[in-house]
Amino acid sequence: MNKYLNNRESGLDIIRVSAIFFVIAGHFFFLHTNFMDTPIDDINLFFQGALMSLFYVSVPIFVLLTGYLHRRKRYNVINLKTFKGIWKVINPYIFYSVLFILFKIFYLNQDFSVFQYLKSLPYGWYVELYVGLFLLMPFLNILFDKLETKKNRLFLIGVCVFNSSLPIFLNRGGIQILPNYFDIIGAITFYFVGSYI
């Protein structure tokens, strides 16, 4: 136990807690206020806009932490046992989804079809993102390990940043300058940045 406490990086917990608060605050601003439809015309709203921009980094922070923490994992053999840890994420999501459906049935007295209940499951895009990333982690780590020099790893990160962000910045107002095939690899980019750190 003492060995674990001595090796624990408490700064990661502070970052994780901050990111959790950013998620809550961002959802509050986005879902429960008129902030997104309000023109920024005073210093108070400018300050709120700056905070909202800060809150948007919550998910990238979690993915960076995932890359940082999973970077140390080594995979001698990749098989189904490699992926058994994913149930630590899937089981709670299934448990709370079932509770959510039971709440709708017995407390709210809603009578839907099975398909409608499944369609109304709690917002779980982050769970889906993490499951996909978890399945790729062994291969991403092997790739990152094979790029042994700092320069090669930075070059990989640069290519990922280029592919995932430049089209988002340049393609505006219905004009497509660059193809946006790779803008969805943003999570992999953040994972590699976390691995590099």
C-alpha cells in the first residue's frame, strides 16, 4: 500500500477532478441556460465565453490522461484476454441504463417498446469513444513504441494534428478546402499526445 501511495501522481487526480467539473459546468451552460443564443456584449458575457472555451477541453483532458496512463502498458500477446478490462466501463453503463429504464417504467409510468427504451438510453457517446479507444490501445502503443526517436513521435503527432484539425479550421461556410476524412481521429491524436508526455 505504501509503495502505491509513494508512486501515485496526485497531480493527475487534480487534473481529473478539474475535468469532471468542466464537464458539469459545460453541460450546465449548454443545456440549462440561454448562453449559446446570447450575443456577447459585455465583460461578464465575455468572461463566461472564455470559461465555456475552457470547459470544452474536458474530454480531450480525459483522453490525454488515458494516453499518459496507458502508455506504460506492454503487450506481448494480443488476444481476447487483452480486452477483458473493458468490462469495467461497460458494466456500470449497462447497470445505470437498466436503472434508467426501470425508472421510466415504474416511476414515470412510461410504456414504450423495447426499441424505444433502447433509443432513449442515457447519453453515452463518451463510453462509445472510450470503448473504441480501448480496443485500439494495444496497437497504438505498439506503433508508438516502434517510433523510437523523439523526432519520429513528434512527427506522428504533427501528422495527426494536421489531419484532424486543419480541415475543421479551413472548411467554413459550406466551402470545403481540405477533405475532412480524418477529423474523427482527434481522440487518437490526444491519446498520442498523452503518450508522448
